Amino acid sequence: MLLSLQYGMEESKNKYILLNDRVGKTIERNLSALGLSTKVTPTQVLRGELLEALPKAEQPSDGNRIALAGIERQILRLECSMADVTQLSDEEANLLSPIHSLEERYITFFDRKRLDFGRRLSPGSQVFVSVKGFTKELPGVLWYKGELPSCRGTMFGVELIKHLGQGTSDGTFRSKRYFTCPVDSGVFVGLDKLTPRDISDSKSPNREKNAQA
């Protein structure tokens, strides 16, 4: 049975993004009939990885270096120069976390206009959304911004307005409703799948029942 490696989260929760590829390690603890064993494996850590600072007691004495743990890969550990990382606000970390491609996440972090776009998005925002199976982005209206079960970070619920039936949801996710739209006419995506849309592009639905509290 694989056990998660725990550490003192109460001491430090500062989040960072890795700017340069580095070699870290994964630490796995396995409980068997013979007792507890620890396996340490060198691991390539690519730029775009999201990390969290370890407690002060586990930080190196050199103030120019920092010890980190993976946010997505909790068994990941990395010690690197402070120049190899940049600290993130919680909002930035939440916007970047759902972007699965590390390289796309890295690029998005440096695209300040894109991050600002994500910050400004709110229910009723006009967007284009990338949907699997379509080469062009589809017009839609954003009705939900927030967390979803089993998904890290900030997710966006979008109603498609010209391609009804080409989505994956009616506004529900894992049997819970987050907004309302026709069957298979909504999608839940991360920031990397969205771009701004001029409101004059198309007449969009305006449903009071989709307004978030």
C-alpha cells in the first residue's frame, strides 16, 4: 500500500512555478508485511511544474536555495536556486493548475494579458472555447467559475451558443448542477481552452437562473 508523504503544511503554503528544467526526486513509502520501506528515485522536473515550499525546518541553510514539494505530484521533492522559480499568488496558481500541458502552463504564466483575462472572467462573459473534435474555437457564454470535484484549481463552465449538442454536459458535473443549458451543449474547461469574444459576435442567451450567488 502506497502512503502519501506528509509534511507540516501549517508552516508554509507559498506556491511557485518552475522556470527551468531541473532534476528532483520522488519519495515513495510502502507499507508491507516487512514494515515501512522508502524508495527514492531521481526525477526530471520540467518547467511549468507547480510546487509548494516545504516547512522552514526542511529548508536549506543557503538562503539562495529553496526546498519544494509537488502540488500535483505530492511525492515529488526538489531543491533548487530561488532563480529557478517564481512565487505565485493563490489566484494565479488556481488559474494555472487545470492546464495539463506544463509547457502551455509555463507560456500562460508569462502571458500577463491571458492571466488578467482569466481573473476578469465572470458569469455572462462572452468567450470562444476549444472543444475536442473541432479545429476552430466555438462561441459560448461562461456561466460558472470555480472549483469542481476531483479537479484542481479554477474551472470554467461554458454554454455553447451555436453548436448545441456538441458539448459534454447540460451544466452538471458528477451529478451536481453548476449551470443550466440544453443537453450536451455545455463544457467544463481550464483557462487554456478559452479566449475573449466580442459581445457583438452573436446574440447570446441570458438566463437569470445561471447567475451565480
